[in-house]
Amino acid sequence: MTTALIYLVVMLLVAAVVFLLAAVVFGRGEELAPLPPGSSPTRLPAEDITAEDVYAVRYQMVVRGYKMSEVDWVMRRLGVEIDELRSKVAELEAEREGAR
């Protein structure tokens, strides 16, 4: 009987230590703290962002975070969209200059 109680106490202690270690490493489910005002987690040029600028953006790797393949997919789509819009703007500006 005492052996079973000792095993039970040891198992509870091990479970408590594992739980506390997991809580310290992974957090307790709280939200991440907001960034300080005026700061940005990524770097992009202030003007004339191109697809290459968007492709070059990388995020910090964290234990809790976004799925990187999804973020990369979105960034590729944004890069293509930006290049298409810039080419359309250039065509319209060229037409406007030709009409003058």
C-alpha cells in the first residue's frame, strides 16, 4: 500500500514539474504584448515598394506565431498585385502624357 502511495506522489510531482515547465516555456495562453508605438516588426521601403521588397520581408520565428507557409503565400500574392498595379499606373501615365 505504501509503495502505491509513493508512486502516486512521485507521479503527481513529476506532472506538476512538467506542467510548470510547459507553462514557463509556452506561456499561459495570454496574448502577446503589443509593439511599442512607432515600431514595426518588418522592414519595407517608405515608398515605391516592389515585389522584390515584399519577397525579402521575413518574420521573426517564435514558438507561438503564424504558419510561415501561409505568410509566404500572402506575401507572394501581394508582390504580384503590387507589380501589376504599378505597370497599370505606368501605362495610364504614358497614355496621359501622349494625349497632351
